[in-house]
Amino acid sequence: MTPQLQQAIRLLQLSRLELQEFIQQELKENPLLEEVEEAGEPVPSKENPSQEISWEEYVERFWGEPYPTARVIRDEEVRWEDFLTRPSTLTDHLLWQLRMTDLSPKEMMIGEEIIGNIDEDGYLRATVKEIAEEVDAQVPEVEKVLRLIQSFDPPGVGARDLRECLLIQLRQLPESSPLPRILLEEHFEQLKKRDYSALAKALGIPLEDVLKAVEVITGLEPKPGRPFGPEPPRIIIPDVFIYKREGEFEVVLNEDHLPHLRINPHYQKMLQQGGTGVPVDYLKEKMRSAQWLIKSLQQRQDTLYRVTKSIVKFQWEFLEKGIDYLRPLVLRDVAEDVGLHESTVSRVTTNKYAFTPQGLFELKFFFSGKIGEGPDEVSVRRVKKLIKEIISQEDPRKPYSDQKLSQILRVRYNIKVARRTVAKYREGLGIPSSSERRRPW
């Protein structure tokens, strides 16, 4: 995996605030980057001294038709209190992905137990055998679900130790060289001691190759749960606006306070002309880094736009009428629609927010499992909303049992939900059982 690919993947995962901080840091560290005050072309001029990147190929592949952007949010157009939110935890993020998969009820129960034993750093703190005993399952069944969870975002989650964590991350990325994997699988102890000369000698390869492999490994995340660390509620600025105009929903990216970048023409000219005293190698390296950053930023915005457009296509009824019309939607649906991998859709919808006619939502909100099949299928979110509404209208002296709630959903709304499922949703909503809700008056 090249550093450029690592950067592109990282940028997809960053929240808006994190992206702003990252860009400002890059502007400080790379003299060939500069901010364009007015929106313009963020690409280098055609007189590009570096031939290692096909800029035209990138534009043709990733830019396509220009997407709408907005660079100003007017205070009179929004209520800032609508943008308060609580960040999702690692557990929330993993459970959301688990419920987007097609698992049997038993596998779902195993998955929930596994996720419940993953700590804040992203490591599994229970053995497969312990989990199997807890949920009355066979060890191979638990191992199968664990492998699925280890494919979730963030990369490396669900590992039992550092070595496994790094190997999981390598497996999820295109492999340009097998050497990083070999070092982790067969020479991990020597790797920890940083005895790179001994490693090169043992493998019979140049030291330079070992150092390149080490650079790839050190670019991985040893604590996958780090981005989900605890933090207080904060104001959220939407990444995307969804408006209805002339009967159609439009997607507009919010680029307010996101710098537009370009190559500094002074240093570019210096690199082109060369001459005594010009640090050509240094400038070439910084030029390459700047070009890849601009490319990665544009790719991030393009991916965000395409995924949001796809979500709007699937969820237009919700945007028009509200939560009762939120349809079941899984990552695979959007991934197939826009031609991306499911993990890419997961990354680009995490910590990204859309301001819609129905309010402010994280893009992950629009994904929901389903109850039922065919024309009778409804989203899990709608079922939870109905459960909450039914309970709010019950007689506190005779509260509904989970079985009764299941019957009401079937008779009143033609939604077939098992009692156990009703209990799980009720508990997820933080609603006590019927015995705990009962009041004598």
C-alpha cells in the first residue's frame, strides 16, 4: 500500500473539523501548497514537471461532471441549535454495520456479544471460547462472525493483539508487496526490536526493502478505536445540504471554510528552471505530495457527493414525508449503485452530516435494516418509532407486554415482529419492561 493510498483512505474517514485541521497542517508543512482565496481550479498548471502522475487520467476518472457546492452558510437560513449532536461510539458504529449485514438471528446474537467485548481501543477482550459459552454456540460459529466483524470499519477492529490488528489492516488494502505481511507473520519479535539489519540478512534482501516495508507497517493504526474516543457534545456543521427545488431534491456540498488548494507558482517555476542551489529533489518530493493531496481531496468530495446522491435516490420519500417513509437500505445497495466497495461507503458516511428538509442527520442514519419481505418490508427505524409511540399511549396501570406490542404491530400496522425482537428494540430505546412501567394510578 502506497503512502498516497493511505492518505486517500484516511481523508475519506475524517470529519469536517478533522479535515480542516489536516489541510491547515499540510499548508504549514508543504511550501508548494497554497490556499486559493477565491474558488478556482485546484490543479497545477499544464507545465507539470512531475510526470509520475497522470493528472488528465485522474480528472477523467474521478471528477466527471462538476458537483454543486456551497461556500456560505447564512445565519438567517439555519437554526444552529439544530446542529448539536452526540458523536457515535465505537460500539454504535460496529453495531450499525452488523445490522447492515445479512445474518441469521443466532449469528446476529453472536455478533452483538463479540462487539460487547471490544474495548475502546478496538481490541477483543474475550476469547472465542468464552463468547461461545456465553451465547451457547460452537467455536467455529463464533470464529465465522468474528472474521466478518474484523472486516468492518475501522480497519483492524476486533483483533486480539497488535500483530493481528496490523495484519487485518494489511488484508483490507491492495497488496503492492508481500514483505509487510511476511514481517508481521514470521518476524514480529525481531520487528518489535527494530533490528532491521538482522531482518534484511535473515531474509536475504536489501535493507532498503525492509525499511520500505516498515514504513508501510508504521503507517497503520495500532489503536483502531482511537477516532471514537469520548468527547463532549459539539456543534455540527453539515457536509452536505439536500434541498428541494422545482420538485426535485438537489445535493450541494458545503465547502465553506474548506480551503481550495493549488501549487505555489513561485516554487513550481523554480523547479522547472532548476539551477545551482535549487533543492530539486526536495521540491520534487513536495510537488508529488501536494499533487496527491489535491487529488485525494477532490476524490473525497466526489465520493461524498455520489454517495449522497444515491442515498437521496433511495430515500426521497423520507425526505418528502418523514420517518414513516424511511425505507430499508444497506451499504451494499448504495455501493452497487455508485460502483464502490461497501467499506468505502461506510467510511464516507461516518461522521458526515446532511442538512435535509427533515432536519440534520448523519449519513449513516439513512441506512436501516428491514422487517418483512417484499411489499410488506419496513425499516427497523420505523418499527422502533412505532413501538415508542404505542408505549407512550398505553394505560400506565396496564402497560403492554412485549408480546402485546408484537400483536399490535401485526394487527394495526401489518408488521410481523417476534416478541424477542420487540424486546430488543424496546431495550435499545431505553424503555423499561412492562412490569417496570406499571403504575398503580
